[in-house]
Amino acid sequence: MQRLNYFAVSNLSRMKTIHPEETSATATKLVLPNDTNTLHNLFGGQLMAWMDEIASISASRQCRRVVVTAAVNSVSFDNAIQLGDFVTLKAKVSRSFTSSMEVIVDVYVEHQITGEQKKANQAIFVFVAIDQLGRPIEVPELIPVTEEEKSRHKAALRRKQLSLILAGRMKPSDATELKALFE
Ligand SMILES: CC(C)(COP(=O)(O)OP(=O)(O)OC[C@H]1O[C@@H](n2cnc3c(N)ncnc32)[C@H](O)[C@@H]1OP(=O)(O)O)[C@@H](O)C(=O)NCCC(=O)NCCS
């Protein structure tokens, strides 16, 4: 009976469509001494934890399910973030597949005193929605609206194929979307 319920919910959720803005999640953090390395810059692992948390909220907003991090595909640390800085993390789902969702997190840093703001880094996460037995479950379709959302949506399939190849889950010869780039 319980299983039937899961199927019913799963089928319903697939019929629903979501716009990226509905998955938007934002958080602002203050970099405190405990968050820094010996150079008084934000410790990369702390930033990863903040990004993972905000990305998981975004993914949950897409599917209203428990989600787990399946992969972190691209992280760049372009600018150091210093003690006392304000860090704003903005996460949005860029594409949903069957049970997985790609979430892009953009990170902005603001100097506490001068107010100067700049983009510090970006990371791309893959989350999978799971049922109460930990099995992947279908998620609603994401319909991109803006030009940036459409471009990120299109590129997400290439990133998924690359991620699956690197994880040994896909043969390079099956990565049609990636191969098309070189044809
Ligand atoms: C993520 C997890 C649920 C996947 O389970 P699984 O039995 O391998 O399931 P599947 O093979 O059906 O994969 C499920 C989805 O994840 C995707 N996926 C799995 N690994 C992936 C990777 N490395 N990159 C991109 N997508 C991946 C699959 O393509 C599939 O997507 P789709 O259904 O949208 O097509 C399972 O591996 C798990 O629970 N991992 C631990 C997660 C966790 O604890 N995270 C926190 C780490 S501290």
C-alpha cells in the first residue's frame, strides 16, 4: 500500500511543471574567525558546506522531496573571501532530469566596510530526490523562462553526460550531446 502511494505521488509530481524562480534560494553569511584558514580567508570547505546547504534547499523546492547530493561537478574559487566579509549564496535549479536535478550556486562577496561587491565563485551540484527507502524518485519538469535559464538548461545535459562519464556510469560513446560539440 505504501509503495502504491509513492507511485501515485511520483506520477503526480512528474505532471507538474516548475519554473526556475520557484526553486530560488538565497542566504547571506558573515565570515567569522572560525570559518577562516591561516591566511584569514574563508576556508574552502566551509564555503562548500554553505553551498551544499543552499543548493539542497533549492533542489527540495523543485521536488518537495528529501534530496541527497549525488555529485559536485564544477567549483571555482575565483576570488579570496576575507574575514568580516558578507557572503551571499544564490541557488537555482537549472534542469531536472528523471530523479536528478542540477543546481547552480553563484556566490557574491561584499566588503563589510566599503560595501564593494563582486562575484566570488560558482559551483554546480547534482541532487537526487529519494523516497523513504532511499530509492530515486521522479521529480517535476523544470521549464526555463529567461535567456540565462534557457542557456543553463541546455548546457546541463552536456554536464550530466560528462559527470556520468567521469563517475564511470556512462560510456563516452553514448554521450551524444557531448559528441555533438565536436561534430
Ligand atoms: C545518489 C543516489 C541516490 C543514486 O542512487 P543510484 O542507485 O545510483 O540511482 P541511479 O543510478 O538511478 O541514479 C539516480 C540519478 O542520479 C544520477 N546520477 C548518479 N550519479 C551521478 C553523477 N555522478 N553525476 C550526475 N548524475 C548522477 C543518475 O544519472 C540518475 O539521474 P536521472 O534519474 O535523473 O536520470 C545514491 O548513490 C546515494 O544515495 N548516494 C549517497 C548520497 C549521499 O549520501 N550524499 C551525501 C554525501 S555526504
